[in-house]
Amino acid sequence: MTYVGFRGGRNWLEAIAQKLNNNMRAGTTYRISMDLSFARGYDSATCYGALAIYGGVILTDTLELLWQSGAFLNTDWKRFTAEFTPRGDYPYLVIGGDVRIACNNAYGIALAVDNLDDTLREVPTVTYQMEPGCQGMSNGRIIAAASGRYAPFTYDWEPVERQVIYWMGTRWHLYSEYTCC
């Protein structure tokens, strides 16, 4: 079994960093998943597990906090997915213990990370334009456009078994709602 463990306290923080092949870009949303476990009794009595992800411009940087797991106590592996949108451009992704939540002892936090995704995925941006059909007819349409680094994109559409009534202008309109899956 291979995994990485982190400790953290008032005066220290353990972390790992990776220089990315492509910088994270400001305003772009990213997603990465990993399994986390509270390492109770790692080498002392610890409070909880907690992970933080940062964007940085150098290897040891914690310039922008991008995501926090929050405190967890699960000692079995649990899957977490981090989704974040940096405010700056960063060549480094830094992952480590998060000691921002008060801990009632001097031993701090401890956690283990396993099955970390090998790729930081850009989440595509999808925009929709809806054109309701005429009453009693199935001629409405939805135009979807996706943008992002991993084009081309494919779409799957399935009708939802409900109708939606909405107010537009001076009257109510009825149309069948469709959703992108």
C-alpha cells in the first residue's frame, strides 16, 4: 500500500507540491479527487484530519488557498473531490494538512492521502440558451455550448418528465424542461 501522510500544528505544516505541465489560470475551474483518512495516533494523539489545496508560484508557496476538506474523523478511506477557481495564475499545486480549525491539543492534525488523481482537470464551462416551443408543440430547443481545454465535447440529452410554468413579460408560459446529463 502506498499513500502519503501529513502532520500539522501551530508551528509546522507538512505538504507536497507539484509543478504543473500547464499553469492554473485565473477564473478557470478545476477538479481533482483523492481518498482521505484521519490518521488517528499517527505518532501522537491528534485532533482530526483536514486537507488544504493551495496555488503557488514557487515550490513551497501557499499563496492562495483554493480548497479545504474541512475537519474529518473517518479512519477508513473516503473519496473527496475538490473543485476550485483560482483568482491568480499558478504553476504549482500544493497539497497538505490544514490546521485552520482550532485543535484542543498541542499535537495538531494527521491525515493520509491515497489515490490522488494524476491530472488536475479543467471543468468545462457550459452555457445554455433556451428557446421555448409553441404551446402544444414539441418545437422548442436548447442550444448548449461548452468551452475548455479538453475539446471536443459530446452531449447527451434526456427529457425530464415534467413541465415547467414560468412568467415572462406579462403572461405565463408552459414548456417541457430538458436537462443535459
